[in-house]
Amino acid sequence: MSIGTEVGERVEAVPELVVKKVKRKASAYNRKYKAAFKRVSKKYKKNNGEWKKGGFKAAVKAAHKEVKK
């Protein structure tokens, strides 16, 4: 099968390869950290949902500390 672009020129049609992207499996630590971050993050946010000054960094540190126990 060929597709002509100009007179006398032939371009071969190449079938597209379908590449499946394999998702990585989250580690046990990653799952525990995610849950801990959700619990801890409320303390470091304002009432309107924005992060307090330095709140995100503090929440990350606190979540890691909680999972480490």
C-alpha cells in the first residue's frame, strides 16, 4: 500500500505500533505515606484550603515521620 504525495513520488505507509505503558506498582511505603499525608495535611492548611506558609514542606516531613513509626 502506498500513498502518492507528488507525481512520481511514492511513500510507503507504515503501520503504527501500539505501545502499552506499564504502570509501576506503588510500594507499601508509598501507600502508607499517601494515607499519612492525607491525615496530616489538614493541620497545615488554612480554612479555605490553601497551604499555610511553609505548610506543604511541614506536612511532607510530618507524614514521613508518622510512617516511620
